[in-house]
Amino acid sequence: MKLKDKIAIITGGASGIGESGTRVFASEGATVCIFDVNETAGKNLEKELSSNGQKVVFFKTDISSYESVEASVSAVEKLFGRIDVLYNNASVFLGGKDTVISDVDLDIWDKVLSINLNGMFYMCKQCLPIMKRSGGGSVINTASSAGVVGIPGCAAYTATKGATVTLTRSMAVDYGKYNIRTNCIAPAAIETHMVKESNLNDPDFDNEFFKHQITPLRRWGKPDEIAHLAAFLASDEAAYINGVIIPCDGGITINGNVNKEKY
């Protein structure tokens, strides 16, 4: 129960890596506030975990809207009086639409940045003052391999994930004095719906080549493997970890070739 009695917000907490985060955080004793635009999935997860005696509350939230974020964060503060953990997990990858920078449509660029970057900014802007008043906390941002190495064919997504990495470092030095730690996870090759859109559903994607030539561990990652890392960073066990970027990718970003193409 490494998160016992902590109040945690997880954006995009109703599906994918976020759903695994909700399950792991709740099992570790946290009160989890799911921020998600998918009301059906959010309410179903809240009902399921609450019926098992775990503490989970769903807040329908569009993180690309500052007004929506402001309303949901205010509701959390009113209900619980504090925020101990902010896990900025929510992201979008628009497979087939996000491409090389000269070909990206303006509306695709704006949509990806509005969720992946502005959404994180809105959440931090609202939650950090509450954490300061509460005496500290942990912020966990979600980047990607695209934030630490060059990934082809996804200019908008890459821009947001690179910004996530540098913003994490900036927040770490700005807010450390308030006992607020800010760290970043950079996943890659995690089996989620978003990865199916970007890779597995692509008829030109060679899954066996990817697993055996690109991924040193020779397998795809699981969402709960990211969730357990996030839970550690949220816990007091990570009390002296601040400003780090942790790839969780089976070694992909040290392997040299991330093009996912055979030559």
C-alpha cells in the first residue's frame, strides 16, 4: 500500500495505460480521481473498482479545455482538500494523419498540441498551487520515445513529447523548493489501442522484425509495467527522485534504429 491515503489525479485514466494506472494506484491505497472525456468508460471503471472497496471517483474532463480542467480540479479540491499526485497520462496519436512536418494539416497539429501539451499545462497550472498549499506532491508527466530520440513520420506528436521532457525539467527546478517532485516516463512499444493505430494496424508494419530487431527484450510492453513505474514515482519511496526522464521501452531507444523499416 505504497500510496495509502494519497489523493491522485490520473488524466486519461479510463483506458490504456491510464486505466492500468488507475487500477494499480487504487490497489496501492490511493484515492484515484479519473479525469477522462470518455464518460461511459470512466463511470464503468469507477463502479467496478468501488465495488471492490477501492477509492475511485470519475470526473468527466476534456483536458484540452481550460474551463473543463479548472472545474474538475476545483471539484477534487472541494471534495478532498488536497492533491498529492498528478499523473499527466492522457495523450493522443493520430495515426495516418500526423506525418512529416511539411505535410501535417494545421487542424491535426493544433489538435495534438491542444491535448498532449496544452492539456498537461492546464493540469499543472491548476494543480501545482494546490500541491504547494498541501505541502508538496508528485507530478508524473508522460513523454514517449519520440521525446528522447528521433521518430519519423509524427511531427506533431514528437513536438509535444519533446516539450514534455523539457517542461518536466523546468518544473523540477521551479517547484522542488516546495517539496513537489516532477518526473517523466517515456514509454515505447506498449500494447495499447493507440499503438495499434500507429503500428499494428499498418499493413506495412512488420511486427516480427520490430520485436526481434528493434526491441532488445524481444516483446511488446504491457500497460501495467508503465503503471507500476508511475506508482513508484508517486510514492514516498521515490522521495529524492526529481527531474528524471525514465525510458520504459525494453531498450528501444538505445538500440540505434527506431525507423521500424527494413533496409
